[in-house]
Amino acid sequence: MAISKEDAALISQEFPDFDIASLPDDIPDWLTCNAWHNDTCPLWYDAAGLEGEGEGIFLAIDYPDPERREFPEASRFSVNVISNCSIPAVVTDDWSDVLEVLERFKPAEE
């Protein structure tokens, strides 16, 4: 599934120099984009993360060019567990690693 027009517009507003075309096409639809210019890159949250209830997660997708990142040595993708502090579940440059970790957090279908 390609990124929605709403998410693309939000990212373009908050990160005008971020290449929307560089985003993976298969960001899970149960994650909500919550891009905000004070973050280092666009973020996506699960429902619990957005509501601040319990242990939610967020996905960070940084600039594809390491030189554009706030921390050039950092990996492009990270999935973080939100609790009293954010604990990285995975930090990688490999999108397939991210999808594997996200599968563990996928909400049960109702």
C-alpha cells in the first residue's frame, strides 16, 4: 500500500526536504503518521502509542541519505517500544527487518 495523500501532505509540511518517494510502499496501515518538525524524522505510531496508553510503539523512518540525518551514523529505520523510556526493538537499514519486528506488534484483527 502506498503512502496516503494525507500522510504525504503532513510529511511535506513538517519535513519539506524529505523525499516522499523514498518511503517504503508497505508501511502497515495500522500505523498512523504523526510527523512533527521538532522530531528528527517522520514517525508512525500504533494506536496505543498515539493515545499514550500502555506500551505502544513508534516507527521512525529517517532520510535515505545519511548526510541529511541529524545523526549520520544512525540507521535509517527504527521501531521503538514506548514505556517509561523508548527502547529500540530494532535499528537497521534493512526494511525487511523492520517488517519482521512490526509483525510481532501487529494488533489482533477484530
